[in-house]
Amino acid sequence: MQRYPRDFTGHGATPPAANWPGGARVAISLVLNYEEGGENSVLHGDAASEAFLSDIAGAAPWPGLRHWNMESIYDYGARAGFWRLHRLFTERALPVTIYGVASALARAPEQVAAMTAAGWDMASHGLKWVDHRDMPEDEERRQIAEAVRLHTEVVGSPPTGWYTGRCSVNTVRLTSELGLPWISDTYDDDLPYWAESGDRDQLIIPYTLEANDMRFATAPGWVTGQDFGQYLIDSFDTLHAEGGRMFSIGLHCRLIGRPGKIAGLVRFLDHVAARGGAWFATRSQIAAHWAAHHPHRRRERPSQMTRDRFVERFGGVFEHSPWIADRAWNLELGPAHDSATGVHNALCRMFRSASAEERMGVLRAHPDLAGKLALARRLTPESTHEQASAGLDALTDDERASFQQLNASYVAKHGFPFIIAVRDNTKASILAAFSARIANDTATEFTTACKQVERIAELRLQDMLR
């Protein structure tokens, strides 16, 4: 058995209606990452200085040394950039979510007081602003727990949500254990969604690395505030036209807090105010709205079924051919196969890759249309329903005679029953197709019949997995 954990489907082609408050077309989440004082530094017990997300071009860690210039740039974010942003947001009464590195918050009592006085959403950004990529699982769990403890001690209340950022493959699972209302360590959607983590239903509110001022410090990235502002405007206008979307904007005190950079953010805010249709909300407000309007409902997932259950559930989709489901269970199934389309794809792959003799066996397992098995009420429930949907259970004597004659002639010529997805047809169109297809050569009819078998399976699965 192979199981593939990544989910390429998500909300799919028809996302749920967000129903944002006030009929807003876009929910805008302003996120301010507070990291100053939580970055890598020998002062903090780290092996080297910070080298990530600053205005120092080509910065590299200095092993065992303090990097005075790097520290100074981070200090700017706390000393000047934060307050510039605080004035902007409070003057406009805009809600903000803080991603607070716990050790940074502990070194910033004035800023924390201003955040809490403004009523901002205080989420955790981990214990330190360091890379969790190679962190052993036990150590990461310890640091997560310590981040919660320290955050609660410094802020006066536990974190409202979580975003690590420089995370490991274990981070989302480990932070789900905290029982927080939301986690944001993904970048995979324009709307919140639920993830099942053991017995817990965890709400995920995806974040962004593209509508993010970090690109002032990366290549390719923003050069001027106008670059950033125009990108935000274009993103908002696109989401506004689509409607029912969420727009996360990532900000950092030491980056967007600079005068020339913040000007682009101001232009964006002015544009949104003029355009309308936005709901500025904290991530906790978005989480509460989503949980109320789109609560999670657990369901049986094909990719998580045992072999016996999978065959029991889907073994009859291809008429009297459970071996197809048995083989499909061995495929690399994952979240993409937890739908009618996904299961259909897996089953069809096994049908298509089977030998000609095996596929012929599937064709011959199908009953004649309006034939003797139907009269004797010996069809499978699926076939009974399908034939009844086209009125084949209520034929006149003449119509039944026509079907029986066509059935006999077709089988005599091709060696398998006439197969058609009756639910796509009427009694008249079935008879017309019957009369036309009987003249085809057997190779053509074999191909056509196999396609019809796949279509019948698709319709059955749509009934089973709504």
C-alpha cells in the first residue's frame, strides 16, 4: 500500500461560499510579524548571527560573532518601524494579527503594551526566529511548549493561533496538538480549510509569501514601495472580481516600516477604501467566522480504508468485478482520491491496464438490456436502478421483443452484451444506438463498450460519494 499525503484538490472547482460579514467580497488579513530580538544571535545563545530577511545584500551568518549591522537593522524594526505601522493601523482602526516570536515579545514590553491596547490578535510565531527544518521532533515539541508558556507569561493570555514560518515537516502536526483555533503554516489556498490531525479537526488559515514585504529582502523582489503597493492592489482587484476569497498580507517591522516602503502599503489601503467590498479582519475573526459557517464534517475517506473495506465499498462499481477495486487499493492513493472523481480514476486505471481477456470478462459480466435477468429480477441493485431510469422496466411487448432481438444479434456478432450508460439516454436513444452500433466491427465495439463501462462506473460513484 502506498499513500500520498499531499492534497492537490482542496476546495476544488467550486469553493464554498465564504459569506463574509456585510456581503464583503474579500476578507483582508493584515499580519505583522514581530521578530526583532528573536532572530539568530550569539547574544541569544545561537551559534551565529542572523542572515535572513534584512536589507543587507548577500548577508551570511557570522559563526561565533555578533553582526552589529544586522542587529542594528532588526533594532530599527522595533525602535521605528513598529511605531510607524502602529500609527498607520490605529489611525485607520484596522485590525491586525501579530505573529509574535515569544522571545522577541519578552524583550519588547512597550510594543506588547501597544499591541494589546490596540486589541490586536496575538498569535505565536514560535519561541525563536530560527529554522526548524533539521530540529529533532522532541526538541521542536519542547520549543513549541516553551513558546506558549513564554507568550502567555509576557502577553497575559495564550496565543490565539500559530505560525512558525521556518517550519519542519512535523510543525503543523505538533502545533495541532496545542488545540489552538487556527494554524497558518501553509500557503496552499485562498480560503481556510480543515485538516484532520488524529482526533482533532484543525482549522488551517493559509498564509502568504508572495503578498509579503519579505520580497524587499529577496530576489526577485520589490524595489520600491510602489512595486509592493501595486502588487497588493492587483491581487485585491482580482480577488474582488472573483468574490468570496481571503487575502493575507505579510508585513515585518524592519522592512515595510521604512518610509519609502510603507508608502506603497498606504496607497493600497487608500485603494481598498475607495473600492469597497473588503472586510478587514484578524485571523481569529476569520477563524471564528469559518468555524461557524463551515464546520468540519468527518467522512469515510477512500484513501484511508483498509483493503477489505475498499473492496466492499467499491468492488461492485465495475459489474461483478471486485478484482478492479482490489488492485486499485494498491495504488498511490491520497486526498485526491477521496472523491468520486478520484476513486473513478483509480478504478479505471486498473481496468485499462488489465489484459484484454480480463476486460472482456468485465463486459460479459454486464446483463443484457431488458433481458432475461431483468425479467427474473436478478440484476444487481445498481443495474436495476439504471435500467429503470430509462424506462426499461416498463417496456411494451413490442419494445421488449425488439430489445431481445437486438441483444441476441449483438452478442452473436461481438461476443459480449450491448453496453451503454442508460442514465445518459432515453429509451428511444438507446434503441437508436443499439441499431447503429450493432453494425460496427468488434474491435470498435470493444473500445466503445469499455468507455461505456467507465461511464457507468463514474455515475455509480457519483451516487456513492456525493
